[in-house]
Amino acid sequence: MRNFDIPQLRADFSFTTPIQLRFSDIDGYFHVNNGVYFSYFEHARAVFLYLQAGWDVLDVGTVVGRIEIDYIRPIHLQDKVEALVKCSRLGNSSFDLEQVLLGSDSAGKEHVFATCKSVLVSVDKNSMKPVSIPEAYRLKLAAT
């Protein structure tokens, strides 16, 4: 299992959002089902794009081109979880977001539960074809 420097992670990511665990997220093994992690990361990406970049999806859309998740430790219903998000690469029409699910267990010990890398593509809402990332969004993403 990888060792993470949690204080350094917090320093490296300026954006965080809480993740609400629901009873329905728990599977037969009494932890969050692996598929639910995608929803947690999706929620964090949407909140990040809206709050951090001011991204208006009614103006310019984004679609996921690729997503990679590393499952580090199971999340249990009693755990407190938050998502860290930052932009790690800006291309012409695509950009990468790095994400981390971390939090504390019922004993208060902090853990990294999962990491994620997503490649998002800026698209025209009508044609769904890639378009350049608008400069206003690009500047805000670069600041993360």
C-alpha cells in the first residue's frame, strides 16, 4: 500500500469539497462499492469546474475522455470523506484533473482512500466536437 504525505497533499491541492456518504453506497462487503467512487469523483469535478473555474456548461460543455482510479483503502459508512481537485495539465481542448479522496476513519485517523486522473475535453454543446478551452476558463484552471 502506498504511503501518502497527507499534509503535503493538502498543500498541493487548493480546492476541496466534502463528499456525503449514503447508506445506499454501501455494498455487501460493508464498504462503499467501487462503482460509487466514480460518482464521488464526478461530483467533485463538477463542483470544482463550477466554483473554481466558473465553468458554464450551458455555454461550453465538457466530456470525460479518460478516467483512471487507484483504489487505496475501502471507505466505510462511518468515514468522513472529502475530495481534493486540481488541474495538472492544459492542452488546446483537453485538460487533466488530479483528484484524491481522503478523510478520517471512525477513530479519527486520516487516510487516502483513492486517487483519480481524468482527461476532460471541452466541447461545443451542439456538435459535441472538441473546441478550444475558453481563455477565461483556461486562466482559472491554470491558477489551480
